[in-house]
Amino acid sequence: MSSIKAADLHSALQPVAYRLDTIAEALKQHQPSDQGAAAIALLRELVDDEPCRLDHNAFCQTHYYDHPCANERARTLLAQLDANEN
Ligand SMILES: [Zn+2]
């Protein structure tokens, strides 16, 4: 019966262990941080449901004088986040 030396096993597993560390690190970076989740929750509270009223230059008169307005961009971002969760 052949026996595996601990040193051989260690050197054989080292590249795998390194890859697992890399994968774990990548997964950690893609998870929303507590601050990110708090910012998204705050954004949900702040966005206005009132529809945009655009002037003849397509600038929003309801929220921010912008094109598209910051409220609309925030709503679009939240809708994209919701779509990604489903
Ligand atoms: Zn608007």
C-alpha cells in the first residue's frame, strides 16, 4: 500500500487552496456591503413617485432641472437592481 507524504499532499493542494482564496475574495467583493445596502435603502426612501414633467427642452420641471432628472435616474437604477434580483 502506497502512502502519501504530507509534504506531497501539501504541495499538490497549494494551487487549489490559492484559487479558492481568490474565488472567496472575488465573491466577497461582489456582495453588497452594509454601506451599499444602506445607501440603496435610503435611495428608495428618497425617490419621488411623482412623474417627471418635461419642458419643451425635455428638462424635468417636477424634480431636478436635468435631463433625465436625478430622480428619474435613481428610479431607473433601483428598477435595474430589482430586475437583477429576480
Ligand atoms: Zn423628474
